[in-house]
Amino acid sequence: MPTQKPTSLPLENLSFEAATAELETIVAQMESGDLSLEQSLQAYTRGAALLKRCQQTLSAVEQQIQILNNNQTLTPFEVDNE
């Protein structure tokens, strides 16, 4: 698998799918052992932020499903991004 450079798009501009794809790329790069210590630290930092973004997205979707199950209609759930 060719190594791709992670994007540096702002997290709020990434779809869930794009965030998970970038996270998978980062994991593969880190597992390869080809990154310097500084590159590994940058990759880890970006990966942690991507993971948090994905978890927030999944949590919001889970909340929407619960609302749907309770009301029989899908209602958007506002996420507090603190």
C-alpha cells in the first residue's frame, strides 16, 4: 500500500468517511516505523484529533437514532463541540 500524506484539512470540514480514511493512513504510517520521532508526534496528535472527531460524529448519530426510536421520526440532534 503506498503511503499517503495525511491531509491537514480542518476537522470540521472532513466527513466521517474522510476522517476515518485519514486515520487509517496515519495508523499505517506509524506502524511502518518509517516516521521520525517528530513526524510520529505530529501524526499521533492529528490522529487523536481525528479519533475525537469520529467519536463525536458517532455519538451524534447514536443520539439521532435514539430520538428516532422514541419519536418514530428522525430529528437532528445539536452537538455541543466543546
